[in-house]
Amino acid sequence: MHAGFGKRPEETDRSSRTGTAPQADFHRPATAVVVGFIDSHRVRFGVEPICRVLTEHGCKIAPSTYYAVRRRAVSDRTVRDAVVLAQVRHVHATASSAAGSTGPVRSGTSCAARAVSRGGRSRGARSSG
């Protein structure tokens, strides 16, 4: 027995614990996806009604979140990814065969293979291996 409590901590009922951290909701789309959806329908329905309906259906987003995301500056990574994607497209257009993730490196462009893969995925390319 544990001193004074009757049960060891690992034997206690989990439902009796307080202060547990909330679980992340991995079923909710990314905020950028939700904002894109609102952008595509806001002229017809308005931002607040769309946010209300999405929240009622389990996809919580406040109008203030939508407006904050719209005001946010483009991230450095997004800018870098756009540059890498342009370079990858150029290498693939000029190469006689598929260049893969090492193509930009062989062509003298300096970038990480992961960045190239991310750029390729964003344009629908898949690896062959």
C-alpha cells in the first residue's frame, strides 16, 4: 500500500484525476484550410454566418481568428518554398529525366532535399522509390 492513500498512484481511477491537459483535435482541418474555405464562400454568405455554422458542426473557428489569419504576413518558410518550387520546376523542365530530390543540388542550386520533397508534394509529385 502507498503511504496513507490505500492505492498506489498507478492504481487510481483515471476519471478521478483533475487538471488533465485537453487532447488535441486531429480531426479538425488545418486553420489555413478553414480560412480558404471561408474565403471561397464569404461573398455569398458572410464570414460570421460561416463561422457559426462551422462551429455548430464541430469545426470551431471564430471570426476574429479568420481576420487575424488574413492579416498575418506570409512566413519565411512559405516564401522559401515558393522559390524552391520554382527552381524544381525549372530543373524538371530542363532535365531529360526526372531529377528527383537531388536534381536541384546537381544543377548548382543550394537547398535541402526535404524542401524539394515538400515542394514536389505541393505540386502533386510522388516519389518513385
